[in-house]
Amino acid sequence: MKKRNKWVVTFLMFFCTFFVFGQDTLRMSHKEFISIVKSYHPLAYSYRLQNQIAEAEIQKARGNFDPLVDGKNGSKTIDGTQYYKETNVGLDIPTWYGIELSGSYNYINGEKLNNSDTKGGLYQFGVTLPLAKNLLYDKRRALLDQAKFALEMTQAEQRLLTNELLLNADNAYWNWVRLYENYLLQSQTVAVNEQRFILTKKTYEYGERAAIDTTEVASQLQSFVVEKENAYLSFLKATQELSLFLWTENQQPYNIEQLIVPSQRITQAESYDNYGVLLALIDQRSMNQHAALQYYQQKNNILESERRLKKQSLLPKLDFTYNFFNKENYRAELIPFFQNNYQYGLKLEIPLFLRQARADYKIAKYKIEQNQLDIDYKQQELQAKITAYKNEVLSYQTQIKVMQNNIENYKRLLYAEEIRFSNGESSLFLINSRENKLLEAEQKLLDLRLKFINSYNQLKWFNENFEG
């Protein structure tokens, strides 16, 4: 009676599990899952913010070319004597080619002015022109160029990181599906063995089977029940791992309050229909368009900008400044420039040994060489990965077909063994052996399908890293 009650409880647990799956579960498709990860995962959101930071860096670099307005107003009086009263307004305009334009209006009056001061209002228009260093390239232009290259570099890096996140999520989803189907497979096996136990017990009661046969069936059933529980535990664990990718629109972790199961089978993955097209598409890709190489190419542009800037330090600093003056309410004659109302100057700076400039230029060149070596290595690495993933996809697809045929053979052998057993020509031991072989093959097929999908996902998200 105790043994009978035990099997009743087992059957009720099995029934209740499927009742829960049918009534109080949520179903999630692969498309829905990936969409949630793309939209709400905090890492994906963080990567998008990083691109916005890089865009802000460009705006910051453009600020070096912003015109500058300045003004000053002041006076000085001691013992009733007004030394001076001065008002000054000026505008400086830096330009792309290192030329700086300036203009100002200065009004000054007082009883004790410097000899160089001009009473009244005075307009000034000036230009500063670098004749050697900073003429072809300067720090302001370098910072803006490097900010633009850094944006492209950041976008390439964030594309790589985002697709790596989606690859991990994709693989986690299909592993979750595999474990769910393994649980269903174990549950089906338990159900078949429960029926076999009932039939064997009846035949024993009718005197057609020995008592040892019921022990054989019960032992097999208990083994499958344990495997089923382990499979269910593995599925629950995978569900928790999958929850790491599930977040709300406010970047808050999604609390799983109900059991979630996949809404599609592992055989419904897109990989089975699309892998041929994907292989052909990747063969047509130019490796230079891959985000990993784009990253190094933009880094090379930054290093090249730095090299150009360091090269300017090898030149002498020679700046020419010219200012034109015009008194208020005075008609000016602009031409010729060097006859009246003007100021000019030449400023020359030459480091005697140029040791720092020469060293900085060498360092910049060596960094470019290092980066080129990184590009060459990365290109070979990417090509090797493509070849490996393609071979895996084709190999696993072949193994899946072989395993499917093998399973059909195991099913025929099991069916034939059951016929022989019903005719008294076989034993439960042989049936159990056939059934174990079939179960192992079906689990092996699930593993092969997952490996095939994982290899396909490697190629799929690898392909997403290409530009255009």
C-alpha cells in the first residue's frame, strides 16, 4: 500500500507540474527577449550614453574656435584728481587656419595717463598670423580632429560591446530552451515508464510476469524521476540566469514572479533556414568594414593627428601681428597699411636643441607603427574566427542529420524490442537498455542543436559588427 501511495504522489506531482505550466506561466519568444535586451538592458543603455559623451567631446573641441568677447570699465581718482577713466570692449575670433582676428574699441581720459595711451576713443582691428609653427596644423585643429575620430572609434567600440551583449543573451535564451525541452523529454520518458509500470504490475497480478519484472520497471522509473527533477532544477537555474538580461524600461531588474517558458521549440530557431544565406553574406564582406578594424583605423587617425601636431614643434615659432588704429570721429585711410595708425610685430622662438620636440615626434611615429601591427593581427584573428565558426556551423549541421537518423534507428529498435517482449522473446532489461540509448541520443541531439545555434549566433552577431 505504501509503495502504491508513493506512485500516486509521483503521478500527482507530474500532473500538477504540467497544470502549472498550462495555467500560470508566461511564454516568451526569442524575438521578444532580444528586443527587451536591446531596449532596456543597462549595459546597452550605457553604451548609447558613451556615444553621446563622444558627441559632446566634439562640441567641447569646437569651443576652442568660439569668438571671445571681453569688456572692461574702470577709473582711478586720488585726492580729487582723476588719474584715468577707461572703457574697453574687444572681440577675438580664432579661425581654422591658425589666424586670429581681433577688434576693439577703447576710450580713455584723465589727467595722469601713460605716454603710450591715446586720449579719447580708439578703434583697433588686428590680425595675428603664424608663419611657421601652427600655420599648417595647431592644437585647436588637432583637438577637433581627434574628437571626431574618437566619436567614430567610440561608435565602433560600442557596436562591438552591444553585439557581444546580444550574443551572450542569444546563447542564454537557446540554452534555456534546450533545458526546457530536456525537461519535457524527461517528463515524457517518466510518463511512458509509469504506464509500463502499471501494465507490468497488472500482468504480474494476472500471473503472466515474474515479480522481478515489477522491480526492474520500478527501478527504471525511479531513475527517470530523479533525472526529471534534475532537469527541472536545471531549467529553473537557467531561468534565473536568463533573468539577468531582463530589465524594465527604467533600467530596473525584472522580478520574475511567475514561471516563464519559451514559446518556441529549439527546432524553430532562425539558424536552420538562414545559415546558408549568412555564410554567403559574410564571404562578401570587406574585413576593413568590421567594427574591430574600424576601431583601430580611427585610433590610427588620432595617432596620425598627434604626429602632425608634434611635427609642428620641430618648426620655429614665428608669429606676425598687425593692428590698425583709428581715432573716434576721424576719417581713416586704410591703404597703405604701414604709413600711419598701425602697429606690427614679429615674434620668434627657437629651442636650440629641439630634444623634446624630436622625442615627441619619434614617440608619435612609434605609436602609429604599434597600432598598424595591432591592425594586422586583428585582421588575421577575425579571419581565423570566421573560418572556425563557418566550419562549426557546417559540421554541426551534418552531425544533426546523422543523429536524427540515429534516433530513428533507436526508435525502431525499441519498438521491435517491445514487440519481442510482448511475445515473450525479450526482457525488460533489454527494453530499458534500448530506451536509455534512445534518451541519450535525443539529449545528444539537443546538445548538437544548441552547439549549432551558438556557432550560428557567433557568425550572426559577427556579421552585425560590419558597417553598412
